[in-house]
Amino acid sequence: MKCPASSTVGGLAGLLGGLVVHFALAPLTSAIGDGVKAGIEELVEFNPLLAGAVAGLVMWPAIIGGVYHAVILPLVLVEMGEKGHSFFGAIDMVGLVMVSLGITLANVVLPRSSGERALAASGAAVNFGFGTFVEAAYPFLLADKRVFAGALLSAAAGGALVGWTGSEATAYLPAFVPPFIATNKLGMALAMLVACACAFAVTALANLHHRRKQRA
């Protein structure tokens, strides 16, 4: 039986892609991850508050830039395997999930248009109920530079509180769970609330300004 040329080409392309990822990209992303982890760990020893702020600040650029799953997620998994809780997991929950929740909630309460309310509501529900799908904030982040800047500020503020209070937890859980499993329950709860509230406030103000301009 003859194999179709398209199947052969597709198979070779898949094999070549796998080899490139395994031998070229995997070592590179592993080295980047090790470097980020080492740098943050040194910064934590020097100034935990600053380390948390820096870690929070880089979360959105990392996920939008496509390097989150290659760098940050492995660090969360490694820490969880070693200790059962994670500094980067706490930063993930605070800097991404809670910031996304704040942005989407603001667009439920004060949307730019009625059509955005339903989109934001579904994203907020998944963020709160499952601790994931931070991409729900993308349409609002990318539509307004002020909202994007607010996301960075909120993530940095929440991350700073994670570092300052020494809170370690994990991500990918319902938003009400992490404080109960964190190394510092009050610190984790405070960091989550501050990140969410800050993102909500900045987004709501940006939306109000946009609505006023539309009426003018």
C-alpha cells in the first residue's frame, strides 16, 4: 500500500518540529526558567517585597508574549512538587487570576457597551470558579492602554504583598480556596483582594472616561 505524499510530508514535518522543540527550544526555555527562578530567589533573599512586585509585574507580559507555559508554569510545578506550595503559584493567582477577575467584574458593573457585559460575565465566572482563563481579560486589556497599565500596577501591588507577607500557595483553584492553603492565610487573602480591587478600580475609571467621551 502506498502512503499518500501529503501524509508523508505531514509526518516528516511533525517529526522535524518535535526534534526542534526537544533539542533546541526545550533547553533554551529550561535555561530561561532556571534563570528566572534563580533571579527571583536571590531577590527574595534581598528584598521579598521587591521580589514579589517584580514577579507580579512580569506575569502579564509573560502570558501575552507566549512564554508563560514554557517558563512560569514549570516553576509552579517544580515548587509544588518540592514543597506542596509555591511562591510563583501565589503570584500567578494574585497577579493573573485576581487581576483578570477585577477587570472582568468592572466590565460587568460598568461596561463600555452592553455587548461587553455578557463577555465579561462569563470570564469573571470562570476566573472565580476555576482560577483560570485569565485570557478573558484580553479584549479589555488590549483595547485600552490604561487598563493594561492598571493590570501591570495591580499585579505588581498584589505581588509585593505576596512577597512582603511570605505567602505561598498555588494557582488553578477556585478563587476562594488559595487563602486557606497558603503559608500565610491573611497575607494571601489581602494580596488577592488588593490586586482585584485595584484592577477593578482602574478599569471602571477607564470605562467611565470612555463613556463620557462617547456622549460628548
